[in-house]
Amino acid sequence: MNEIEDVDLLVIGGGKAGKSLAMDRAKAGWTVAMVERDKVGGTCINVACIPTKALVASARTLLDARRAAEMGIDIDCEPAVDLEKLRAHKEGVVGGMVSAHRTMFHDSGMDFIMGTARFVGQRTVEVAVNDGGTRVLRGRDVLVNTGTTPATPDLPGLAEADAWDSESILRLESLPESIVVLGGGYVGCEFASMLAVFGSRVTLLQGRDQVLPREDRDVAAAVADVLTAQGVDVRLGVRATAVRREGGHRDVVVTLDDGTQVRAEDLLVATGRTPVTADLDLAATGVELDERGFVRVDDHLRTSADHVWAAGDVAGSPQFTHASWNDFRVLKKILTGGDASTAGRLVPYTVFVTPELARVGLTETQAREQGFEVTVARLAVAAIPRAKTLRETTGHWKAVIDARTDEILGVALLGHESGEVVAAVQMAMLGNLTYHQVRDAAITHPTMGEGLNLLFDTVAEQLPG
Ligand SMILES: Cc1cc2nc3c(=O)[nH]c(=O)nc-3n(C[C@H](O)[C@H](O)[C@H](O)COP(=O)(O)OP(=O)(O)OC[C@H]3O[C@@H](n4cnc5c(N)ncnc54)[C@H](O)[C@@H]3O)c2cc1C
């Protein structure tokens, strides 16, 4: 065995929390080593948020071009997707961020090791270095930030069907004429929306009786309507029981539990994510996993092993980059002598269908289940002046208010740029503002944010007297 190299902080997996902590502590003068298997900068910038949102931006540009005439602009050709240029756009964005990360890692002073780590003892890993050879490193503190990968459902025929997952589909060489998307969660809905806008005939299969099962039924139904309007055939309450790729690499045929079949050129599987813990030998450092294979952590991101921490997707944090980034802030505070916790934090999110759904706080269902007396405010996006000027009038906003304190418990904003607006609601919630303080604030006109005045105006109308 190689000689053990001791460092102050050893980071396994360079996801959002890991790379942020590694750079921060290296700049502060700690000796830091970060081991990353194959993605400089982690999942988000290489194969998840950034490439998909670059493509969603292209889909939205196409929609804008299609309705240019409506806005008084003549374009004398039919706008079309050029897959080569689309790929160049996406790879330009991703490549720029990857190379910026290489520079930042180098400049921070950390030892950035491209290789695969596995635990061989207390706070000690052996790294199979990608360029050859092995190294053994031990951290005074160790952070596990190995993320998740696309889950593969146990579906007869799937292994032979040459199906895409959310990562491999980013390498598509031609746009399928038709595609089945298996799974109506956030990832499935985003791809279904984007591919339909690009011109594929999309069938979305969802085993549950609504897309986005964590959302209120009315909100999920509005998202399904958006997808349907884009041409997606949304099929709810149907489970795939088998998949078959017909000979000669022709169509994929998906058999459903209602006895029917769906046929398409391609299949995208978007049925959740699996934690990357199976090959880490975490038991060698005394780290316990839960029944689904995620690292068990407390509210301080402590694992069951002393001085071994876990963050991001692998630690069961909400599966968003900003949650992992927030984990970094919690850890930084703790490792530098302060105290911080993940308990009770607000983690908003945006589902980038077009228009997008932005969420923060409790759904109406959750609020009622938790015993809140609830007032619900609703607004059609078409009522917002900015939406009219943009001709982006699709969508509905919904707010859930604590009827006893008038504080905002949560919102679901389906509409143009709602991912930007939701941050304002989040700040109001963090500051414990009442809905009337938001209603009565003078918000720039005409902006989508101004819609918050209108949204909360509808509550006043509902109040007795
Ligand atoms: C299609 C898609 C779109 C998404 N869009 C969004 C979005 O718009 N907004 C959002 O907030 N979230 C989005 N997400 C979720 C987001 O990508 C994840 O929540 C986030 O990347 C998780 O980051 P992390 O810090 O947990 O680790 P990751 O970024 O997953 O990093 C883990 C790293 O560990 C490395 N690794 C694993 N095992 C080892 C090992 N043994 N040795 C060394 N290295 C190892 C991996 O190579 C990887 O780079 C999306 C996800 C998908 C799939």
C-alpha cells in the first residue's frame, strides 16, 4: 500500500458542496485534496442543470421566433432546429464553465485529483488515479459529495432497448421524430416540454395519477395542460410493464399495464436518481447508509463516523444544486467553529417546463395536513401587465397563507420567469412578512414581480366585510 498522504480536508466527489468547500478551505490555508471521478465541476454543470437549461433556452428562442410576427417582427423563413448548432451552444456554455472550474480549482491551491476514490480505513481513501497509479489519502475531516446517477427501473427488456437517460440523451445526434418519456417528475416534464417544442412527438408516461406528484393536484394539472398544449401526449396512471426494441434498431414498443402499447423512435427513462454509494466501501470508515443507499446524516450533515460529513444529493438533501450549495454554507460554518443546521430551511425550486413552475414553502395539501388554517390566493398570469406586453399570458399563480398570522406559507407560480419571482416570495417568507406587506409594497411596473401585488390583492377581495 502507498504511503498515506494526510490533509486537513479530503473531499470525495466534486459536486456543488464539495468543490465549494474545497476551494474555500484551500484559500483559507488548509491543505485540501478533492477527488473527482470524471466531471470537472460536478453533475450540474456537465450533465444536468446547465446543459438542460441551455437547451431549454434554445427551445424558448424557437418559440419566440415562431411568434415573432405576433410581436410585429417579420422573419421571412420558418425557424428550425439545427442540432449541430444546438449542440455547439450547449457545449460552449458547459465547456466555458468546466474550464473556469479548472482554473478556480488550480488557483485555490487545492490538490485536485481526477480519479475514483473508495474507503480503505477511517477517513482514508485509496484513489485509482485516472492517469494511472494509486494514491492513499487521509483527511482530518472528510466530505462525501458523490451525488446521484439516473436510476434504472426493473423493466423487462429495458437493458436491450437502447434507451436514453437524462445524461446520455444530451449526446443525441438527431432529433427523434417520436419519443416516449418514462416518468413525469421534474426531469421527465422538462425533457418532454423541450423535446415537444423542438418538434418531436412526445408521449409522457406517468404511473401516478398526476405529473409532479409532490405538487398540489391543481398545480400539477396546470403543468400537464401546458405540456398538452405543447403537443405532449400526457398519459397518467399507466405503468410500463415491458419494453422491446424491434429488430434492426427500429421503434421502441412500450407495453403498458392497461394492455395497450406505445411505439416511438426513442425512449427516455426519467424515473428518479440513485445515490452513488455502492462502490465507495463507506463501511470501512464507519459511515451508515439508509435503506435506499443514501448516506445517513443529522441536521448538521454529520454521518455516523466522526469527522466524516456528507452533503448534496448523496446525503438525501433536496436534489437541487442550490440545496447542495447551502449544505456547503452549513458545513463551512461548522468546520470553522460556528453552528449551523439544515433543519427547517426553505429550499425553493423551479421546474423548467415552458413556462416554468416555481415553488417555495408548503403546498396547500401539506399546509392543511400540518394543521394550518389556510387562505388560498390565486391569480391568472394573464392579469399581469408585464405578461400582456410580452404576450406570455399562460399560467396561474397560487399562494398559501396562514389564515391566523397572514404570513405566507408557500407559493406555486406557473408562468413566465416565475423562477425569478419566487426569490422575492422566499425573501418575504424568510423575513416573516405578512401577505399584506407584500401586497402593499410598490413593485416596479411593469414587471412579472408586480404580479405579487395583484396575487395578494385577490385575498383582500375574499375577506368577509
Ligand atoms: C437532467 C437534470 C436536470 C437538473 N436540473 C436542475 C436545475 O435546473 N436546478 C437544480 O438546482 N438542480 C437540477 N438538477 C439536480 C442537480 O443536478 C443535482 O441536485 C446536483 O447536481 C447535485 O449536486 P451534488 O453536490 O450532490 O453532487 P454532484 O454534482 O452530483 O457531484 C458528485 C460528483 O461526485 C463524483 N463521484 C462519484 N463517485 C465518486 C468516486 N468514487 N470518486 C470520485 N468522484 C466520485 C461524480 O463524478 C460527480 O461529479 C438536475 C438534475 C438532472 C438529472
